[in-house]
Amino acid sequence: MDRLRASRQSLEQAVRSQGLIPVLGPDALWVELADRPDQPAAAGSGTTGAPFYALVAEELLRVYGLDPAASDLRDPAAGWPLHQAVARVLAEQPRSSTERLRRSVATIVAELTPRVRAAPLLDRLAALPQLELFVSLTPDDLLLQALRRARGPAQVQASAYAPSSDSARPCDVPAALPGGARVFHPLGQFSAGVRPAIHDEDALEYLFRFQQEAALRAPVLLETLRRRDLLLLGCRLPDWLGLGLIRMANEVRLSAQEKKMEFFAADAQAGDLADFLARFNPNATIFPWTALEFVAEIEAIAGSAGAGVAAPPPAPGTAAALPASGSPRRTTVFLSYASEDREAVTRLAQALLGLGFDDVWLDQRQLRAGDNWSERIDEAIGECTYFMPVLSRQADARREGVFWEEWRKAMARALRVHDAFLLPVGIDAQAPAQAGYRRIFGGFGSELRALHLLHAPGGVLPPAALDDLRQRAAQARGTGHA
């Protein structure tokens, strides 16, 4: 957590010096649409929220007579929805041409864009004057429209890249305007008449060619990317694309200590890209925030500039750390675990109560009929004295689970707690540091490696761990803080 705090300080410097470049992928385009195609996008109309490109992909499949329900288009872990849909059309209708598909996608995007009533992440980013250059990995105008609403049409400039027979044709970003914004589309843009990439092979070719041509066709952009810090929001980049973009934006190799810093929104779990960055890029930081929570942190930094106080508000879904006090307080532990480990966790909870903790949060005991499940859990994470993630092979095998979100929220709160708050405990026979957990120690969970990892095989705490926790309970109750 000390590393995360240091990275947050670097993030503050980047925001205040206008040294941060957001790179926005399709997951950043969660939008609200007017109910009917003929209904204008006006305030007060009925709306529904959805990922914009999931809607585009679903409509594309319908146009080609395919059932959208047969594809996981709204599952972020499954890849970019448009790329999935195009690949499916090409596989199931081999006579379909890529160029015809490109025109179909352009038509669908043009029809859906006027119906967008709100794109919350884009609107909030556009309102931050500290952000001046944006990279959009999608070919639509939604970011441009948000920026024009926030800063005025004349203050927003856009450029786009596509492979060209004339490699000397420029596609660079223009000079910055005071108070303005620039947007670059490295994978093409519909409205600029620059054919966009619409599937994985397209994106690979665009990236490969841009790496070859950028020094000649976009020298200002390339130099700026290599000088500033990157913030990836809503990208869920395929490993090959993510690594290519990150390497292109660095003049030296990723493992070099003297290279610049990058920042990544961290609602991502373990994966090849996250594992690679954790292993080879010492300056890449995966924060325990969703994209919207990351923007909330940037807003807090921007709002506190020059105020002399840099204390950010709690991220959405959490509560602020309880203030220190000299009076006794109730000490509580939140146990977060995979449901398969309930038996061992129940044993662990009984031991914690016997050590002097006043209460232990277990979902099946603390949640009652009629409770708002999400709010109760958020409240408990925001108020507990300690948060104890339970590490196990069962948890590591789970791609999805409520406990992942609980861990992420607890790690976000830990950034605002300067004493011990996270108490990870492994319940497998093998000690957690040697257990080889891939998901647990991947993504934002990589920060858990640096903490003191308790070991309670089968939920049974050894004497040394019992003594440690007994002292923590007594100290927290007697001093008002851990």
C-alpha cells in the first residue's frame, strides 16, 4: 500500500502539471439512450444505460440475421464487443466483406449517436481543464461531443490515423489551444472520413503501421505520448494491443528504471497484461478503482490544487476512515472470502471473536431479509477496523465473485488509512507467499504481496498469528486506531 500511496502522489503531480493523457477504450462509453429511435436525446426522457459498443454490436448482428443473445457482448472480460460481433459475422457468413461491414458499423453508430443522452465518464472527464490531450481507441464522436459541450466547439480539435498508401501524409495533433482539448484516434474515426479498425486484425494492422509511420506522420503526438503519463480508462486491452500501445508510448524499454510513469484504472483482475506489467514495468501502477472512481480521484486532486490540503473524498461505495480518538471503540473485522471456503472461514471468525474483537462481519450472519445487500456491505467495509481477505486456491480459481469487488473497495479505503487495515490470511496448507496464486496476486491484488500475510491452514491460526491479532484487537480498542 505504500507503493500505491507513492504512485498517487505522482498522479497528483501529473494532474496538476497537465501531464496526464487519458486513453479511452470502449468500456468508457457507458451511455444512457433515449427510449425510441425517433425520440431526441433530451433531459427528462426515459433512458436505459448500456455500453455503447455492445448496443452497436447487437444491432450489427441483427442486421446480418444473427442472434445477439448467442454472444457475450456485455461481458467486458470477453473482449471488445464490436470486434466480437464482426468476427462472428465473418465466421458465420464468409461471403461478407470487411468493407461492407465497415459501412454497416458506420451507419449504426451514426443512428445511435444522436440518441445518447449522457455518457457520464466522458462528461466528467471533459469538465476537467487539467486534461488537455485525449487518445480515443473508438471511432465515434462521443468524446468530442462531451468536450464541445464543456469547453465550446471552437476549443476542441481532432485528428485520426489510418494506414495510407502515402506514408508521408500527416495525421498529427494540432497545436494546443489555451483552455482547449485535442483528441487523437489511432484506430480511425468515422466522421473524419478515416476508415476505422473494426476487428482484431484491423487493430493489429493499424498499430503495426502506426509504429512504423508515427515518427514521420505524427511526430508531435509521439513526442507528447513519450513525455507525459498515460491513464487507461475502460480499455480492457487485449494483451497484444495493450503491450504494443504501452511500448510505443515509451522511448526506452519497459523494464528501464528511468522511464516515465503510467497509470492504469484498476477494475481489472489478473491477466497476462496485468501480470506482464507487474513483472517488467516498475512504473506501471494498477489502482484499486473503477474508471468512475479514478475520475473522482482526479476531480478531488484538481479541486484541491492550491488549497494546501490534498485529502480526497471517499471513493463511491466506501466511507471515510474513522478518526483517531483516545476513547475505546468497538473493534470489528470484515472477513471477505469465496463461498467455497465458508467452513474454514467460520472457524477463523470464531477464533477472532475469542481474541477480543467485538464483532466479525460474515455475510450470511450480518445480512438479513429486506437489507439492501450492496449498501450494507459498502457500509461495513467503510467502518470496519480491519479488513481480512481470505486467500485460497478456491478463491484464486474464481473468475467472478462478490469478494473481488469487496477486496477492491477495501484496498481503495486502505489508501486513506495510514495504519494497518488490510490483514490478508491464507487458509491453504501452503503459505500464501508460496502458493502461486495467479488471480489473487494479479491486477490490483499485486499490492497484497507486500503486506504481512497471515497463515491459518484450514482456518486454524497458529500461536504466533493468535498473539499478533490479540495485540491488534487490544491496541485498536484502547487507542481508537490500529
